[in-house]
Amino acid sequence: MVFGQLTNRESLRDLIVVIEAHSQKTYHLGFGKSVTRSNLAKANEKRDCKIFEDYAYCLIDLAQKKLSNDDFTIKGKVYAFDSSTIDLCLNIFWWAKFRRTKGGIKLHTLYDVTTQIPVFIHITEASVHDVNAMDVIPYESNAYYVFDRAYVDFKRLFKITELSAFFVVRAKTNLKFARIYSQKANKKSGVKSDQIGKLTGFYVSQDYPTKIRRIKYYDEDSKRNFIFLTNNTKLPAEQIALLYKNRWQVELFFKWIKQHLKVKSFWGTSENAVRIQIHSAIIAYCLVAIVGHDLKLKRSTYEILQILGISLLDKSPINELFTNIDYKNVKEPDYKQLSLNLF
């Protein structure tokens, strides 16, 4: 399954064609003597997806340790949390009912901003509201968690405070807030106001009974005003805005994995098969990140994936695949000259 992700196979049939073309090598790679489409289909349906999930988390832990660094402006662990919906055909994926005529699943992801590794994946039906996924996040003390305003649930946010962790979330427009005092704001940096206060709504004041910080920030790039809420009162307001700005990295991760790995079209129709394929994609992503780190490659994740994808059954040492190649000086072929040579 991971081989299919790395080589960007479109279907199980496509995967089997490639494996059979290299049948003399597959046995030594541990694929077994005979790999058939029916065997893979049965394995997708019956083999517990928990096996792939556990292995994905083993690689996530390894990748986090290898890629840990102190280059980020804010010290400590910084996580961005968001979800992405994957549409499915309801007639085929009957178990993933979303709307009356539409199916889908939702990929809730906790993304490590400093290492650029997804550290927690939670798969639900697309009908599950985003805030419900906050209940299963493995919070760490003194870590920062960045959310979009879809996750404004003060009861759940207060839980983060009780766990001695920090949150940064974009406030909704109907926020009821009473200022207690203001902190000095550097308006030249875009910070319009920095206030400490309490929530005044009847229910929200019970859900979040302690003080909270509200920051109004003007972003010069997008020419927009943003209002952030956080329970961290010591971090400069500019860095709170920087934390939220880095939330966009989880969006880039969703875009990358949908474009370059197989998480939109599936090789099986059961829920178990879909989960196996998604965890296989995470495994492939972590493997590529680990290879890039261990070989000290100054290449993008996409470039590493492309080279590995066409070289998995090659006997060349892996470090030779990425050396002695002037990949910055690659030119498009002259098709006119090529046609003259051929004919």
C-alpha cells in the first residue's frame, strides 16, 4: 500500500501491473511470491487498519525527533489544527453519508509547525462538526495550539487552559467581551489593541470563567483586520499574530497531500480500506521527510517523492539518486530538433 502511494498508482489494477513487471525483485523486497489484485482487495477489506495507524504514529514520532529544531521564532511546540473534507460517491461509499445525495469523510489533522509533520490524524464522517474533534486532541502542557474561528468553543478552549497549554484562535464577530485593562500596543507593527478582559455572554462566561486576552491586528499583506483570542498573557502581541499566520501551514499540507498522494481516489470501497489508504499516505509522507533529513537533501518534499517514486525497484544506492545532478539547470527538450532526429 505504501509502494502504491510512493509510485502514485491510480488503482489496485495499476499497482499490480507495476509489481508484476518486476516480479523477480518483489520476492526479495518482501512482497511475497504472488501478489494479485483479489488478494490486495481482500486484505484491504479484512486487515485491521489499526496496523497501518500504529505504524504511521511510529514514523511520526521518529520524524518529529529527527526534524526537531529551534529555528522558529517562538520557542516550544507549536501545533496548527484544522480539517479537510474528502468527497466520496454515496452510491459506492454508502457508510460515509454526508448529505442526502453526497458522501464524504473529514480528515482532522494536528500539524507540527516547527517540524512540518502531521502528528495526529482523526478520521470521521464529513457530517461531524469540527469542534467535536477538539475532544480527542492529545494536548501537551506549555505547547501552543492554533485554531481558526470554526473552533471557537469556549468550554473546550478552557480545557486547554486547565491542561496548562496555550491556544490562539480567531474570534467570531459576535464576541461579547468586557475589557478590564489594556496592554501597551505597538501600532507600527500592526497591533491596534491588546486587552485583557472577560467574556460577558451568559453561557460563554460559564464555559470560560477566567480572564482572556483579545488582540486586534491589522495585516498589511492582506489589508485586513483580525481579532485573536488567547490565554497567553506574556507573549508579545506580534508573536500571537505570527502564530496564527503559521496556521496556514496545515492548509498547505492538505493541499500537498491531495495533489501528490492518493487520498482523493481510493483503491477500496469499505471504511477499513479508506482508513488504510489514508494512513499509508501519512506513512509515505513521513518516509520522504525522514529520507530528506537523513541524506541532508536541499530539495523539496515533492522532488524527493518524485525521484523515489521512479526508483523504488532500482538497485542503485539511495544516496546516489540525489547526488551529481544539477537539477537547477534542467532545460525543456527541443521538440523540433527531436522530431528531426527521429525522422
